[in-house]
Amino acid sequence: MKLNLEELTFLSLKNEYVDEILSLQARIFHALPSPELLRKNSAEMFLECTESPNDTLGVFHEDRLCAVGILYVPKDETEDLSHLLLDVAIEKMRSANYKLCMVDVEYRGNGLQIELGKRLEQRAKEKKIDLLCATVSPLNEYSLKNMQSLGYVRNRTLQKYGMTRELFYKFI
């Protein structure tokens, strides 16, 4: 379904949207050709992602949640990707993760991953974040291309979340 951005509504999602986010995740996982493409998140993680300093941005079309992008400010090294970067000077930098982008199957091809990435980057700048990091499955050709289009640099391949991932970063 091809849409103009003017036909969509972008909203910051709070905890009352967690069930809708989980439903979107379920639809996306059902359509994946391989479960390796995306990491499944729990209701607890999505709840945390809707609370400050994190930022969860939802895209709605006719009252239906069709995409979600998450900016995650890690509290510890478990979710912090910046310490996994090799040969990148990050001392005294405040980092966050472009944690997740999910676009419902019928809404793909509208540039929503890139639009969400741009909007989350702007929000990261407002939070005085200096560095954004993300992981992408090497099998996810669209996300790999979109990360590069957003100006992220591939750092290395690693094992994360029990899967092979490409680690990306971007100074903002």
C-alpha cells in the first residue's frame, strides 16, 4: 500500500500502547521468512521503551498502528551497544540505541524505516545524545540498506542476542 507521509500520524507511544506494539510484533514475526531477521521483545521491554528517557515512536494509518521505531537509552552494558564498537573513540560520549524498527508488511515500501530513523535521531539530539548504535541481521537486506542511507557506518559482525548481527554506529 503506497501512502504519502501526510496520510500517516506519528505519535510518541506510552505504556497504554504496549498491547498494540505486541500485536504489531506478532504480525511481523508471523510474516518473517526467518526468525533470525528480528529479535523478539517482551512486554516488559516494550513497557520500558515507552518510558523516559527512551522514546517509542508509532506510525498510525486510519487508527491502525502500522510501524514503530524505538530510541533506547541503555542503563547498563547488557543493552548498551557502544562498548561493543571496535576502534571507535567514544570516551565521554552519551550513546543510545536505534533499538528497533518494525513496519507492518502491507506498509513496507513507504520509507517508514528511514522516516522513523530521522525522527528518532532528532529526538536523540534533543536528549544530548552524541552516538547512536544499532544491530541488524546480515540477512535483512532492506534494513542494511536503510541504515547506510541514514548515515550509519558498519563497524563489525558479532554475536548478539544469540544471533549474528552487523553492528552500526553514527555520530550525531
